[in-house]
Amino acid sequence: MRPLTRTALVTTLSAAACAAGLTAPAHAVTPTASAAPATKAPRLAWQPCAEKDGRECATLPVPLDYSRPGGPTVDVAVSRLRSDHPEARRGTLLLIPGGPGGSGREEVANRGAKLREETGGAYDIVGLDPRGTGGSAKADCGLSEDDRQMVNLRPWPGPDGDISANVARARRVADACARNGGALLRSLSTANEVRDLDRFRQALGEDKLSALGVSYGTYVGAVYAQKFPQHTDRWVLDSSGDPDPERVERGWLANMSGAADDRFPDFAKWAADPARGERRLAAKASDVRPMFLALAAELDRKPRKFADTGHELTGNLLRQVLQNSLYSDADFPHLADLIRAARTGTGPLTVADPAPWPLSQADAAIFVGVVCNDVDTWPRSIPSYARAVATDHARHPLTAGMPAGILPCAFWKTPSADKPTRITPKGPSNVLMIQNLRDPATPYRGALKMRAAFGERARLVTVDAGGHGVYLDNGNACGDRAVTKFLVRGERPGADAFCSAEPRG
């Protein structure tokens, strides 16, 4: 089994990558909401990126605190892939990654050439690493390796539903972030990422940007479209969540319970297909779910060790791997290999440990920083979390109550600097949403809430497919055509549209 990839960690509300760090000045203040204009964005000094892959890289200084535009700054890393058909170029396409904490520069590196080809060179393609991660100034809470393990940072309860270990960890992480995170950690938020993106627009010399936001990036994109509608051109949101200010962040995590239930039948059908050969897990699709739940319960009682790392495969790690693997059909074989190995024998597991290393300090810090800084409405009552976990576990045993669990936000020390933004129908009608019906992370019902919030500003293309991510990602030509036509010709469907299932490429 291959390790959980960085992309998987980011798109499941984990976080991002690496580069230079920053120690915030001792006199830097907590960022606060303000209408004060920032100083003019400097011109970017583009240089070939270190990878020598045709991209250009630069550094953009942004205010640490936008209420003090002349105060301390932090550096964010940006990149660009120029149009290869200047005569066809019509603007700049901003890639907004998931997360919180995904790398926009990685998006340009991984998807830029394909997007440039698909759009016929209509855009320069650009991305930004959010402050706190990637090549930008690094956040750091000084967490232990154990607290940075994804299966621990996520609040998976004990086998009997006990949340006491989750409570202790959440309190410990919140204390460490308050002690070690400094002004940079306090500045991590969706609101500041949106402000940084607009400063990037200014530095690019563009009056308007087009954008492709994915997963959490759809929320960033929606907030940008609400705050700076006059600077939006063609706006694509791929795999959206519910933008209700009362549900952002906490509601996104809670929605993952039902989302896993929506998606699991796709895996069950795949795993029961005789064409799978040795990877076939059951004779009937209806047998796969009880088999998985029984195996997870057995691993709760008696974990197995991986031969390559000595780490334990617990029931919760198996559940976490399942959740990640539901993002793409391409991960089904690796999940099946792990399940087969765990059901066989009693000795060390010879499949690869899927999570051999912890999240980086920056990955962990930006996840908890953004999630906890964005809203003040996280419940504080520990008994309320215990009840919610028990209820969620009973309703959605695949995720065992984790999505209803307690995070460090319950013990966060600093208030939110900005209120969550309400998305409204006020603004240009230039938003195209695209969504899989069976998304394991941002379920379809949440996307319908985003669609309703935008009103006539948006159109929604629904794709009869499972997985997280649609455009140029799941092999549905109908969905791909709809987005490409919009980006290249500005043509949206006259009404919400539906794309039938197609074989994945």
C-alpha cells in the first residue's frame, strides 16, 4: 500500500508543504478586520523556478496584519506558467488549492501544463502558497510527532467511543499553538488568504482574474467573489462545501460522515467485481461494508504491525485510509491490498505503511490555525462532543464518530479577527460550479447550499460520479467540456446541467 500522499492530506482538511520559515516580530499584533487599504503591491521579480520546468517563481510580501498596512510583512511564494499562445491569451487563471494549506504553486506545477493545453493558451496560469505553508513563511506550533500524526490530529475516538484522549490532545495542541505560533499563526485565516490573493492580483497588474478553486479552495474563491466581485472574470468552483457562516469549518467536517456513506457503495461494487482477481474482497457488493466494519473492530481490539515501520494498523488508521481512498477510484487497489493483508495471517504486515510519517509542523499548524481562527462558534462543552460522537457513530459507523469530534478550536485562545462571510446573489453572474454526486469530502448536499447562496450568479454542473475533484480529474468528458467552454468562450449552461456517468479515463 502506498503512503497517504500530500495531496490526500491537504484535500481532507489537513495542510501543505515546505520551504523558508519566519519568526514573527515580537511587536506584531493580532490581525484584525479593517477596511484600511494596504500599501501598493510591489512588482514581482520573476525568475525560473528551481525545477526548470518552464514555470517562473517569485516572492510577494504581504501585510502580516492588514489593519496595519505599513507594518510587518510576511513573504508568500507565487508561481506562473505563461501562455504558450500569446495571440490567444485573454487573461490570468488563478489556481486556488484545497486544504486549508494546499500549495497553489504545486497546483501550477501539477496541472498547469494540462490546463494550458486544454484552454489553448488562453491564460497565464498562476498560483500562490498561502501564508504559513509551502514556499511561504512557515507556521509552527511546536507539536510533537505523535500529535502531528494525521490519525491523531483528526479526533478519532477510542474503540468504545471514548473521547478523553481526543480532549487531552485538543487542549495540548491549542496550548502549544498559543505558546509557539506567534503573530503568523494568529494571521492564518480564509479572510487573509483572500486579501493576499487580491494583493497578488495587483502585483500581476491585472484588473480581473479568472479562477479555478478546488475543495476548500471553492470557499476561498467564493469569499473572494463576495469581497472583490469587480475583480472576478470567469470563476470556476470544483467540489464545493456549504458556505453557511454558521456551518463553515465545523459543518464541513461533520458532513464527512454522510459523505463517506454516499461514496462507499462505489468501492463496494469495485471490490466485489470478479475482474479484481486477488483483490476481490467479497462475493457481493452488499458484503463489503460489514466485512470492513468487522475488520476495523478487530483491529481496534488487536492492532497489527507494519513490517517496514513497526507502526500499528489500528481500526482508526484503517478508517482513515478508507476515507482518503474514497477520493479517487485510483486508490481502490491500494485500499483493497491493505484490507486483504489485514485479514490474512497474524504476523507483521508486509504491505507498505500508508502513513509512515507525521504531518510537517507547517501542515499541522495551518490546518488548526485556519480552522480555529475563522470562527468563534466552536462548542466548548466536552459532554456535548461526547454525545455528538456517540450519535454520529451510531448513524455512520464507517467514520466512527470522528467528524463530530473535538478539535483544538474548543480550547483556542484568541478570538477570530473576521466574521465568516455570507455568500449572496449580489454580484456578477460569472460563477460555474461543478460537482460529483458522490463526493466523500464535500458532499453534494453541501454544494447545493453553495449554489443556493449564489443564486443567479452561478450555474451548477452535476456529474454522476464518485470521488473528490471533477475538472480534468475524473474522466467525465461532459463535465470537462462544460468547464473548458466557460473558461475559453465564457459560455455557461442556460440552467443547471447534469452529466451522465462515463467510464473513468
